[in-house]
Amino acid sequence: MKTITFSNGDQIPILGLGTWKSKPGEVYQAVLWAIEAGYRHIDCAAIYNNEKEVGKALHKAFEDGLVKREEMFITSKLWNNAHRREDVKPALKQTLKDLQLDYLDLYLIHWPISFKAGVGFAEIRKDFYTYSDVPLSQTWAAMEEVKKLGYARNIGVSNFNITKLGEILKNCTEKPEMNQVEMHPYLPQEKLVNFCKSNGIHLTAYSPLGSGDRSSEAKKPDEPILLEDKKIRVLAEKHHCSAAQILIAYSIHRDIVVIPKSVNQERIKQNLEATKIQLDEGDFEKLNSISTRHRFIDGSFFTKGQSPYKMEDLWELE
Ligand code: A2P
């Protein structure tokens, strides 16, 4: 499988298993199916509330000799309630304990949003920290520290726009090597991709299939269904594959790491098979000609009510 190489020589497989929304009761089996099928990259996060089950599956896979630790690439993410310098290492150590690992291959700041310690999801003003309380540069310095200590081999961010990346790049000793953001043909993020590529920052596409399994409250009533897009379906027919596989191949064609979530054995296998699909330039142009624009995960839940954060803290507003 194609890989993307970090500055220390580590390679991240271009396809990984996403675990956001995978229920604790499903993710154990999903991770084992994925490893059996040939996945060597699992994308996790503390806030997904399933790292213990992912950890049990990894432990089982290592114990049974299915795969060795060093053959797996494991990513996790720092939740918003541990951005203070002193909170980063304990949060990472908890994730390592849950995942039953000694180190992560990649650790990301999950969002450029900060909550007070112990707050799962801030809603009232006193549960938030602002950028003057806890500057992102402070969190980044702590990320550099955990890398130096060997708890994370590589460090990066998630949901960072060009402005926020620029702030980190200006002040850092080690630059972020990955930015994980939502990306698919309805949100190609060309400006951000160009900025990241010109600064040596790799990209991972989350929600590459449009995350149709979000709760109905998390969905906009009129939101488009990516997997049902006509142009994507036409290409799927041409390649004798599924719409999901075209969406995975689209990201790989752009050299962007992609992490489709599935807890279904057939779909887990099918998504891995998509790494063999070769889109030609005509196919890619057709995908680029899709004019629908939609951000499924717009982060507005962090900006409601008494939150000190605004949408422009998250995305470049067009
Ligand atoms: P399931 O877990 O039952 O397979 P995203 O990665 O964009 O968050 O999308 C995840 C959603 O897409 C889940 O509902 C998942 O369901 C579904 N999914 C994953 N793989 C495929 C596939 N190959 N075809 C159709 N739906 C898929």
C-alpha cells in the first residue's frame, strides 16, 4: 500500500480504519477484522470513548501474532480539555494505557478549542478557556515535549485552518507534520492542501464518505448525501466498484491519507480493496467538476451560546 513518509522516516499507510462513531461493543471486532484484512493503520481519539476496546483488539492481535506492534501505525488525539502544558502528558499516558501501547505513531491536537480540565463538552462560559488563557503555542510546546519523551513518534494537529497553522509554524521548534481535516469532493480544501503541502505538512481526510452515521441531531435537515452523488455513481459504474471506493480512491489520488470508518466486515474489506483502484486524470477532473460544497462537521457545536469561540477560529470563511 502507498505510504506517506514523515521527516523521521516513519511511514503512515495511506488508508487507515476510522473509529469515530464505532460503538465500544463493535470496535473490538472491527479492528480485528481490519488487521486480518491487511489494515496496518488505525485512527483513534480519546473522545471517541472506545480506546479501551481498540486497545483490547490490538493486544489480541499482537498476542496472537497476527501482526507486530512495529508493523502498525496508531494515531490518537488530545481532547480539548487537556490543552494546558501540564495536562498533555497525562492525557497521552491515559490514551496509551487504554490502547495498551508504549508509544503512539502519531498524536494530534484534536481541535483548536480549549475546555477546562475535566469538562467533556463545554457549553457554559466558565467551562471554556480562551486563547489568552491557554495559547495554542503552549499546547504545541507540550506536544513537542511528549514527542521528545518518546510517547509519540510524530505530532500534528486536526481541524486547523491556515491561520492557526501559521501561528504554530511561527512559534514552534518542531513543525506539525500532519493536519487531519474533513475532506472529500464536496470539500476539497484546495487552499489548505496547497498551504500544507508547501509547508511540508501532510494531510489526512476524515469523514471521506460523508459520515452518514452521525446522529440526526448532528445533521443539517437539507444536507446532501455524498455516497449518492450522481457523478460519483457514474464513476463507480465505470470502475465496477462502489461509490465509497471511488471516494477513497479520490483521496489516495491526491496523496492524502484517508480513514473511512466501518464496523462491517464486508465494508472494511471493500474499503481496503479501494487502494487498488487507479483513477485517471479524466476521472479526477470529473470529481473536481462536482460543484456541491458541504462541510458535514462544521464545528458549530463549539461556538454556540456562551462560547468564546467563533466559526472563523475554525475555518477560513469564504
Ligand atoms: P458501517 O460502519 O456500518 O460500515 P465516514 O468514514 O465518512 O465517517 O463514513 C462512515 C459511514 O459510512 C458509516 O455509516 C459506515 O457504516 C459507512 N460505510 C463505511 N464503508 C462503507 C462502504 N464501503 N459503503 C457504504 N457505506 C460505508
